Amino acid sequence: MADKIFTFFLILSSVSPLLCSSSGSSLNLSLVRQAKVLVSLKQRFASYDPSLDSWNIPNFISLCSWTGVSCDNLNQSITRLDISSLNIYGTLSPEIHKLSSLEVLNISNNAFEGELEPLEFGQMSQLVTLDAYNNNFDGSLPLSLTKLTKLGHLNLGGNYFHGEIPRSYGDFLRLKHLDLSGNDLSGRIPNELGNITTLEKLYLGYDNEFHGIPAGLGSLINLVLLDLANCSLRGSVPTELGKLKNLEVLFLQINALTGSIPRELGNMTSLKALDLSNNFLEGVIPLELSGLQKLQVFNLFLNRLHGEIHEFVSQLPDLEVLKLWHNNFTGKIPKKLGSNGKLVEIDLSTNKLTGLIPETLCFGRKLKILILFNNFLFGSLPKDLGQCEPLWKLRLGQNFLTGKLPKGLVYLPHLWLLELQNNFLAGEIEEQEAGKARSSSNLTQINLSNNRLSGPIPGSIKNLRSLQTLLLGANRFTGQIPGEIGSLKSLCKIDVSGNSLSGKVPPELGECQSLTYLDLSHNQISGQIPVQISQIRILNQLNVSWNLLNQSLPVELGYMKSLTSADFSHNNFSGSVPTLGQFSYFNSTSFLGNPFLCGYSSNPCNGSQNQSQSQLLNHKNANSLGENSAKFKLLLGLGILGFFLVFIVLALVNNRRMRRNSPDLWKLIGFQKLGFRSEHVLECVKENNVIGKGGAGIVYKGLMPNGEEVAVKKLLAISKGSSHDNGLSAEIQTLGSIRHRNIVRLLAFCSNKDVNLLVYEYMPNGSLGEALHGKAGVFLKWETRLQIALEAAKGLCYLHHDCSPLIIHRDVKSNNILLGPEFEAHVADFGLAKFMMQDIEASQCMSSIAGSYGYIAPEYGYTLRIDEKSDVYSFGVVLLELITGRKPLDKFGEEGVDIVQWSKIQTNCNRQGVIKIIDQRLSNVPMREAMELFFVAMLCVQEHSVERPTMREVVQMISQAKQPNTI
């Protein structure tokens, strides 16, 4: 403090001649005063970007070039202060009001905390823009802002403000932009907001909880955008909104709105985007909406609407996105849909639509997504789809479609998903014309199963270089499996079962090194199983049953440690089943129906061990004999060197111990204002402080000198013999910058050369897994479980959709959802799993890469890849835990059955069946809520990842689950 006072007087003495003898004295004094205000602001920052080091009083002459500062040219007064996205932690100093000429204040995307109400904003009379978006401010909304008569832009979104929106906020005179979204506001939206007739954009949604939409908003005659999405709105959509002639965007999705769509909305002739999805709206689409001639986005999905999709929808000249899925629409798809030439995305799935698919859907060659599955559509596929080059997702399964595949469809350059399963399609898959091969095809998944397709599987399939999943089962394919399939190096799953394929198994299949699932069953394939199959190192499931295969079972298959499931039944295999290697683990039913095969439990051989087994033993014995001599020499050499190695090892260990105990080598990085140092963190790492152990490390509870309770996670060694960091520090910086109410806060990162310690906020109620299945003495009521489900979903949604780049959790499970003082959910342990795999073979760290058993998505078994949809599957398992109260791998009566399979069997995948599996300890459970949550869980655990919802959609569906009806 003394140094600061001395510096200040030194500055005054240095500038005093200027102040007394120059015409610029008053200007310099003004610069010093303003510099003092900024320095006082910085003193409240616990941490900040190094660029703010320029904020220093000795540099007052260059004040207007300080980071984030802009001045007017006349008197050098600060008119603009933009310190957004500078990683600032701390509070906002009351001195801010002394910048009386300030017109723009932007402090968004930082970590400011505390209340704004005590600040005297009313004295900043020139303020036009105040942007405090995405911070940690709390308390009530500041009332003093209404005194700012020039304020035109106010953004307080993405904070923790609570209480009601003050009625006085309707007194703003010039406000054009108001954003209060993403807070904890509640109560009624004041009707007085309708008095701000200058308002152009109004954001009130996302995490707020309001009662309904006030009719007064219909008075906002200049409003261009109204976003009330995801804020628990109930009641009907007020007809008064139809008065908003200038409105271009209306977002009311993810609420609990009821009633019908008001016909008055057709009067909003400027509307470009209308989203009423994920509500409880009923009735039909009003014909009056035909007046929305500028509409580009039309979303009504996840409601209870019925009736026909009117022809006027196809006549909207600018329509680009039409999503009406999961309603009860009937009748035909409008015949001219797509004739405007601008359609990009169409999703009418899960309705009761019938008739033909219109020929004009890709008329403008802009269509990228076409989803019509689970309807009653019939007739042929539009031929034009084969020339729709922008198309990248086509899902038409579960219909009654007939005819042939459009020419060129399979080989479209941008198509990555093709689903036509469960139809009545016939004809052949065409060979790609010579000279038109596109080895850069993006197609990753083909599902043509359960149709009437015939002819050979084309050899030009080799051009689909990105193909990962090939499902052609239950068709009428003939001929041989093409050897060209071996060139598909990314192929993970092949199912050609239930056809009339003949010939031999192509040995080229052994070149598909990514293959984990191979089903050739129920065909007419003959010959022997090629030994090259054993070269597929990660093959997990092999089914060749019900064919004409013969000769002996290849001994080499016994060496495939990855092969956990195999079925050789109902063929013409002969000889004896090898008894060593993986063969000893296969069920005896895997060998039934082979008259000349013995050596399994239900058909033992009478003689000595079969030739195949002898070959396996001889092979191993020969290796053993050859290795004995080498082992002896090696041991002799080691014995000679051992004496010297002991001393070297002891020296290294002693040196490491000395370095580890040296506090000077520990580095502490804080992600907010810290009340502790590295030595305080190290004090927590004691055996008697352990509160948990997992695959990533050990967790200790600690008490800091300031009384703050923390959880310290000691990460396990990342890899042996590799450098310490492996990018972990950079990733920790990213994780430390994440701020969301449903994500555990990372407070600090403490490390030295050998050890990494993560310091988190402490969660007093432990994990969800402990609360549901442990001995914590806690019983979660239904309303608490539903709230936990919603909050955990919001946390994952933030990681998937609001972080850039997105963060995949990789290990979603109930033990990684922590519970705060009021049992609020916080997602923990995200984004770290990939560092557990550095320099380690995938087979050695499968659980750390892909998650925990019982939560792992099925596609991991045949792709060894994970994405955000893998997290969605795991979250679906967590939802089933909340509903049933049972563990993912509980005792379900039959070996190998997990909670997903058990739930499907017990309920027949019918939401009404949830009463059969619901936790019997619960009472007074709302029937509607239980059914809806179970429905969401079933969507999340769909076998095919593409059929699972996004976490944003999961949040939408859980948000609208509450209903009073109980069981």
C-alpha cells in the first residue's frame, strides 16, 4: 500500500509543472482521475487477462489506448469500456459510476460475481449499452437502470439473477434490446413490458420459470424478435401476439403451452421463423397461417397436433425448414412440397401420414435432410432423389414403400446416412457406372434391412470408403459376398443375414481391420471359414450359423481374444471343437446342428484330443521350448546387471521423493479468486481424507484456511515413460473456463512434474449413484429425481451445444452426477478421459476411453469410437436408474441382461408399462411424468446412435414432463 501511495505522489510531483503552466492541465487531471477509476476496477479482479497489465497509473497519458478503452477526441473522456472475454474473475467496483461520460460498457463473457443492485448506474446518464451477458452476477435485477434515459441495449442474460422482473422495467424510454434469458427469474412476466414500444428484441427464455405469456406483449409494435423458449410457460398462446406486424422471429419452444395455435398468428406478415415445438398444443394447423409468406423456419414437432398438413405449406415461397415430427398428422404430404426450390430440411417422422412421397422435394437441389420414417407412406421413392447431390441424411424406414432404389442414390457424394429399412423395396443395388466412382463418398451408414432387395451385392461398394455400418439383412440377395468389401478399412459392422447368398466367405474380409461385428447367418454360404478372419484383431461378434460351411473350425480363431460371441451352429462342420483359447468360452449352443462336429458339452468326442487342439498345443509347446534357452540367457544377464540396477533405481526414487516434497516446484493455477495456496491443497492429500476412488483418480475432501470445503482429485499417472503434460494443461484451462450452474466448478489446478491435482467445489450430498444405490441414508423422492434428471441434462447439453469445440463427457454415469446442498445436480469428471489413453493401447484402457460398464453405448462394441450420442445413451441409462432405483448391472434374473434390456422386456417398450418397473419405494408418482421420463429414456438408449435425440432435445422433453395425474 505504501508503494502505491508513493507512486501516486511521484506521479503528481512529475505532472505538477504541467498542471500549473500548461493549458492541458485540466485534461491531464481528467486522465489521471479516469485512470484511478480503472485501476480501482482492476483491484477488484481476482484474476484477469495479461493484456490488462496496461492499466497502470504511470501510463495515464496513454489512457485512451489502454486495453478495452475508447475515448472521445475532444476532451479524452472514456466513452467506451469493452473488457469482454478477458477471463476476469472478481466483482465490479462501485467506482464505475464515476465514468460519467461512458456510453458503452461491455463486461460480457467473464466471471464477475456479486450483485449489481448496489451500483449507482443512475449516475451514468450517457450510458447507451450495458452488456453483462454470461457472468455470475446474482441477486435481484438492478432497479437503478430504469433511470438511464438513453439506454438502448441491456443484456443481463446468462447470470444468476433471481426474483421477478420489476414492473418498472416497463419504464425504459429508448430500449431496443432487452436480454434477461438464462437466469433464475420467476413469477409473472410483467404486462408493463408492453409499454416499451421502442423494443425490437426481447429474450426472456432458458432456465427462467415464468407463469405465462402476458397479452401486453402484443403492444410491442416494433418488436422484431421474441424469444420465450424453455422458461416453463403454461397456458395458451395469447391472440394479441398477432398484432406484432414487424415480428420476424417467434420462439416459444420447450414450454408447457396448451390449447390451439391462434389463427391470429397469421397476421404476423413479417414472420420468418416460427417455433412452437415441444409443447402440449392441440388442434390443427390454422389455415390463416397461409398469410406468413416470408416464413423460412416452421417447427411444430413434439406436440399433439392432428389433421392434415395443408397445401399452403408447400406454397410458402421462402420455406427452408419444415419440422412437424412426433404429432398425429394424417392425410398426404402436400403434393408440391419443395417446389419453391429452397427446402433444406424436412422432418415429418412419427406421424400417421399416408400416400406418396412428393417428387418435388429436391426441386431446388438444396435439400440436405429428409426424414419421413415411421409413417404409412407407400409407392416408389422419387427418382429425383438419386440426383439430389446436397442430400446428406435420408431416413425413410418403417413405411410401406415399394419399387426400386433411385439410380445414383447410394453413391451420392455428400450422403452419410441412408436408412430405408422395414419397407417393401425390391430390385437390385446398382453397380456404379465406370468413370463415375467417387472414392471420397461420405456414406458411413447403410440400413436396407428387411426389404425385398435381390441380385448380387455390387462390387462397386468398394467406392464407399467411409462406410462403417452395412446392414443388408432380411432381403433376397444372391451370389457371392464381393471380395471388394475388404477395401473398406473403416467398416465396423456387417449384417447380411437372412438372404440367399452363396459361394465362399471371401478371405478379403480379414482386411477389414476395424470390423467388430460380422453376421453371415441364414444364407447358403459353403466352404470353410477362411483363416484370414483371425487377422481381424478387434472382432467381437461372429455369426455364421445356418449356412453350408464345412471342414474343421479354424484353430486360429482361438487366438482372437477380442472374440466374445460366436455362433457356428447348423452347418456341416466336422472334427472336434478346439478346447483352448476363446473356444473354451463359447456356449455349447454355438456348435449345435453340426452332425459331424464333436468336442462340446452336449456332444463330447470319444477319442483323444482332436487334431486341431493338438496343433494348438504343439504350436504353444514349440514356442515354449524355443523360449527356454533365451529365458535362461536373459536371466543370467539380468543377474549380473541387477546389482548395479538396484542402486540406480534407489537413486532415482530418492530423487523423485525429494522433488515431490519440494513445495517450490508445485504450480497452482486458479480459475477464480482463491483463498488458499498450493501447500494447503497438498495438505488435503491424506489417506484419512479419501472420499472416493475411480478410474481417473482418487478424491480427497479438504478444508481450506478460509473455511471453504473443496474436493481434490489426484489424477492417476497419464502414461509411463511419456512427458508429463500431453496437452493436459491446455485442456484444464478450457475446463476451468466453463461456468454453468449444473456443472461442477473447477476451482484450481495444482501440479508438479509427477502429480496433477484438480480442486473442485465440494458437493455435500455426494453422487447420485450413492443416493440411489449406496448406504448414504438418503432417499430421493420422485420430484427430486425428476429435477435431477432435468438439471443433469442441462449440464450435458451445455457441454455438447454451448462449448466450442463441443466437449464429450465420455463417462456419463450416476456416480459422476454430484448433488449439492439442495440436491441440485452437477455434472462432474467430464473431458478428462481422453488423457487417460495417451500412449496406451486401446485394448488396455477401454473403460477409461469409453465409459463404465452398463453405461457404454452399443456402437462402441463395433466402432471403438464415441461421440456426443454415446453420452446420450449413457444418460438414458441414468434416467432408467432414476425411474427404477436399480443399478445398470443389477440382478435381473438372466445372465447378461442389463437395465436397458430388462426395461424393454418388462415394458415391451411401451410407456404405459413404466408402472411395472418403477421404484417400489416411491409413492404418489405422477403417472404422466413417469411415462414421459421413461419415453425419453427409451429414446436415449436406441440401439442406433442416429435415432437418439440430442441433449438439447432431451432437455426440451424432460422440461415438459410435469403433469398432476398420479399413480
